[in-house]
Amino acid sequence: MRARKVFAGRKIRTIRQGHGLTQQAFAAQLGISTSYLNQLENNQRHVTAPVLLALADVFAVDIKDLSGNEDDRLLADLAEALADPMFSGEPPPSPDLKLVVQNAPSVAHAFLSMHHALRRAGERLAELDDTLERTGAQSDPTPYEEVRDFFHYLDNYVDWLDRAAEDLAGQLRGAISARALAEHIEREHGVRVVIGGDAARTGGLRRYDAQARVLSLNPRSSNATHSFQIAHQMALIAHSDEIDEIVRKADFRSADAGAICRIGLANYFAGAAILPYAAFMEAARELRHDLELLAERFGASLEQVAHRLSTLQRPGLKGVPFFFARVDQAGNITKRHSATKLQFARFGSACPLWNVHSAFETPNRIIRQLAETPDGIRYLCLATTVTKPGGGYRAPVQRYALALGCEVRHASELVYADDLDIVRDEAFEPIGISCRICERHDCHQRAVPPLKHKLTVDEQARDTVPYGFE
């Protein structure tokens, strides 16, 4: 497979300016000419292997930081927005979009914000956005969408919280259990943990009485859930000021978005405390990313393990780039993150050929799929179901499917690929992001035509799908 050329002008310029160096001085330390550096910074030349190695050696730059994962996500969002029918005419060619993303990312973000406002202003929003339950013409994104995008462009990694959670795990000396966390929060913060109490009466997972300093947990929840909820409350008590500062800097449009983000950041801390970065990464490599063995070793749930794998993006110590999603039985994506080039549809339904939908047919099993997206990238996709009973005959039962995957070039690091044929082209099933932006002509599961393509209808013939397109 031909290697992808890396254009990282903006990042190289940022590194140089961060060291307070002129182009001439910076180029001299890299062993290249000033004119060559100028071309690199203006994305007129791609970054070669010797330059990458020099950046790593001289300036301690993690080469993976120059690989463009953030640019790939921004490019995918930009291309999808431009596929909206509200933009008439031919979309800009891919090279033009790449130049915008690489050289003027703030312009790309501003364009996406404008698109969010425009698509809520007209009647066409209701036709395109199949997943939203609301159809009012509101100019701002919903608080939930705003927070989701906040984590999306952070690569779902919050360094300060992650390291603070790892420090907590160090204080507990690896005993990251509900009992150890309960003893710690009582000893350090004067909060008593009870199994039952208000949480049992209301049916909730966690209830905290700030005046009595009592944290109540639902007795029907698992030990993994108890540990997570204690760590979550610890974040709100011990790191409230730091969380408030992160929310303040995010400059959300509404107080609701800020409140939702606070919960998200406390959840992040909890997951990072139960599965501390360095220890978890070492175990993941040792166990070859076996989800069940990792869950067993750390006393965590499969969902906690899968989600944590997708956040291992610490600069200088990155793990395998995973995508992660949680999907309900109606196909709604209730959690999503991607450290890969695979991006989930922001509007409309996910591809029905994705194996996450099949997970409900084979509960309690991890199923595998070799898949290829329209851009030619190949993935190893894993999916399994999780059930969260509420207790009692009439209590509701939550069912979800979890999806986890990585590019097939990392497959050798996963136990799930040992007996798969990752070389044969026919082994890979074609999947897309969503029907509205997928350009595959021969998909037997197509639900709607792709946007901005002229349909061809032949009333004298009928194939699996009753139309074609140019």
C-alpha cells in the first residue's frame, strides 16, 4: 500500500515558534535549507522521513503528532457539511479542502459553525437530520452537540485530568476497587459511601447529599459501576476548580452545555482513575487488547475498557488508534469517538452493513468484521452487546451494542486478528459512513440516494435498488 504523504506546515511552524527560533535557525538544527523549511511550513512540500526523524531527535516531537488525525477528522466533517444540498454547485475539490484544513483550521471550524446554524434555519433540516428528535429552527447547536464536538476535537484526551486520575491510582497502589475508593473518599474528603439509601429509593445509580456528605449507590449496580460512580463524585469534589476552568476556557454558548461538560469531564476522570493510563496501556499490549481479560484484570466493564482504549492518545505515549461507539437497538449512536480516519455520520443513520447492528443477533459474543470504507481504508471491527438490567420483573432493561475497531495495519497487535485473512481483498466487506454521503453504486442495503448526485431511473428494469445515480 502506498504511504500517505504528510503535510504538516502549521504544526511545524507552531513547533518552531514555540522554541522562539527563526526559520534560518530552525532549519539549521534540522539540517535542511531555509527555503525548504519555508516550503514545508506553507505545505508546498510534504514532510519526508529524514525531517520527521530530525524533529523527533532534536525537538522531541512525537512523530505520530504530525500524522494528521485531527486534520482527518476536520476534513471529514468539512466534506460532509459541503455535501448538504443547501450548497449548490460542485463541491470544492479534495486538494482545496486539505489546504484549508492544514493552513486555516479556524476558518474550517467557523464554516462548520455556520453550517450548524444554517441547517437549523430551514425546513430542509428535518429532511436531512434523521437522528434529531427536534425540528425547531434554532441557530445554535444543542448543548449536547456542543459538548460532543468539544471532546471530538480534543481527541477525547484531557491531559490534566488524565494525569490527576493516574496520580489517584498511584495513591491507591493499584487497588482500584470500589472498597478502596470508598475508603479514600472518606479519609481524604470526609464523604461516607453507603450501598442503598437515596440511590436505592429513587432507582438512580448515584445520589450525593452535600450537607450530610453521604454518597449513596444503587445496590443493584455492579462493582465496576460502583467504582466509576465513586471516582466520578471524587472528581467533582477534589477537582471542581480545575474542571470549572476547563469549562470556562471552552467558552460554551449556554450554561446547559457547561453543566453537561462538567459531567463529561467527571466521567473522564472516573474512567482514567479505574484504568490508569500507563498501567492500562502496558496491560493492553501484554494481553493483545483482549477486552474480556482487560476487564477481568482491572475489575472494569467491557464498555469501560472499550471506551478507555479509544482515549489512549497521550503525546509521546500513544496507543493503538481505535474508534469506539455505543449503539442502541434503533441504530442511534449514543456514544462515539474516533482516533482513526473513520468518522461517524453526524446526520442520518449509520451504515447498515456495519457489524455493530448484527451484535444484537448474537448476544454475549464478540463478533469480528473486516471492513473497507469508500476511501480505501481497511479496518478490523469488533462488536458485542451489553445489557444493564434495572432489577425486578417490571424494571426496564437497557441494551446496547459496543463497537471498537482500528485500521487493519494494527491488526497484529490484537488477539482477534490471529486467524483472519487480512491480505485477501475479498475478505473485506464494503461499508460506508451513511447512505446520504456514500457513493457506492452496488450497495444492496442502500436506504436513500446520495446527496448531490443526479438519479438515473429506468422504468423498464429493476435492480435491488430502484434507481441509479451518476
